[in-house]
Amino acid sequence: MDVSGAPPADDHEPPHSNELADVYREVCAQIRATDEISLKLLAAVPLVTGVGIALVASAGDLSDAVRAFVSLLAAVIVFAIYCWERKNIATCSHLARWALVLEREYFRVPMPTGDEGDPSTYPHGVVAAPPTLRRVWGKTQAENLLYRAAILSWLALGVYSLFG
């Protein structure tokens, strides 16, 4: 199989089903690993942000300039983690598409009825969360909100330290 996840060309011998099952298991394991990292960060970032802001804001021996610098540094660190997490999301999406190709093309998992023409439809269907605040929120949307809130919180503390 090439890097794109496309099935082998007709002039090559098709891979053995045991080899494909091993590849599929590895792809699924990598999806679980990226999700596990994301969930750990989703727990750690707000906790560290909340505790960090409380400690920095209440540290009476810090000058306003130092407090603003620490806040800016923390915002940059959270932004860097967010950038890395965006790559993690892209990797997970790529792996999910690769698993889709294996499911559809090699394992012949039937597609849901009514979606025959859409090549991006998952054979096992899509589970969507119920709307919250008139919007369907998935993992990516929740992560965007969380990281932006953490970054803005650190920046708000820095601005308040300097101008408040």
C-alpha cells in the first residue's frame, strides 16, 4: 500500500489479509494514542491554567512587570501546545481516513444506505454529539474553545497586571 492509502495497483499482488489486519490494528492503535494524548492535554491545560493564574495573581512579591512577563510566557506555552495539538488532530484525521480506506476497499465493510456516492462517508456511520448552544460540538471545536480560553486568560492577567 502506498502512503496515500490507496489500494494497490492491479499489476501488483494484493496484500494478504493478515498483513492488512495488522496494518489496520496499528492504524487503530495510533488513533487511540493520539486521542489519549489529546484527552490528557484537555485535562491538564485548564487545570494548570487555573492554578497558575491563581498563583501568579496572588503572588504579592511579584512586580507587575514580572507578573505580566510570566503571563505572556504562559500564553505562548499554551499556544505552542495548541499548535502541536492541531497537528495531532490532523494526524488523527489522516489515520481515520486511512482506516476508512482499509475498511471499505480491503475488508469490504458495507457503506450505510443513502451515502453510496460520498467517498468520505465512514462505513460504520458518524456519531454526532447533540447540539449545545445551537451548535454541534466535536473534539476539534471543544479543543479550539479550551485552548483559546486558556490563552486569553493568561493574556488578560498580563494586561491587568500592567494596566489594571
